[in-house]
Amino acid sequence: MKTGIEHGVGVVEVTVTPEMTAKLDDRLIHPVYSTFWLAYHAEVAARRAIEPYFEDGENAVGSSISIEHKAMAGIGAEVRITARVSTVKGRYILCTIEALATKTNTLLAEGTQGQVCMSSEALAAKCEQAVV
């Protein structure tokens, strides 16, 4: 990894769409931003925070995610998910996650996302061993 990764920040900005609401088997459960989509956007933000610091031939794989919803966001809400590198221990990188409804400055969620950095070759080998 390149130096400076401890300052990495990644951002995802979305407007909540009907597709992003809480559903079960295509049945609407709640007309609000779902934890599923929040977790996906947190993963993307975390990847954006660290990817600029990869050396040639490096990659990373997600190892953990923890998200706690604090408030709901309805369809049309503008949401900014920010991931900040908070811990680097060897190959392990932990980002803190914050989701904010930007129009009202409401904290929607916070949590963490972890990734393990390794050579692209090592990751490819692990992928070859994936359970089918």
C-alpha cells in the first residue's frame, strides 16, 4: 500500500429510489432506504477510500461490515455515505462509515467496514478456491 492510506476517504451520494426500499421477495416492507442498499453503498464508499492507495498488483477483499441505522430516509431523500480509514494494521484496513441525509443533516447510520489488502495474484488464487 502507498503511504497516506490512513487519510483515505471515500464518498457515495445517492437519491433514494423505490428500488432502494426495504423489500422481501419483491414485496414492499417499508417505503424507506433499506439496510441492504445502505450496506452496499457503504462497501462502495470504503473501496473508494482505499483503492487510490493500492500499489500496482494490489487488491483488497471485504472482510466485515457493521451498520446501525439511526433514522429513516424516504424515497427522494439525498444521502451521502462517507467512509474514512480509521485503522491500518498490517494488511487489515478498517473504515468508519457515516450515512447522512444531506437536506436535513440527519445522521441515518454509522458503522464500520473492514478489508484485507493482498496481492492481486493471491486474491485470484483465493477466488479459484471459492466454494461452488
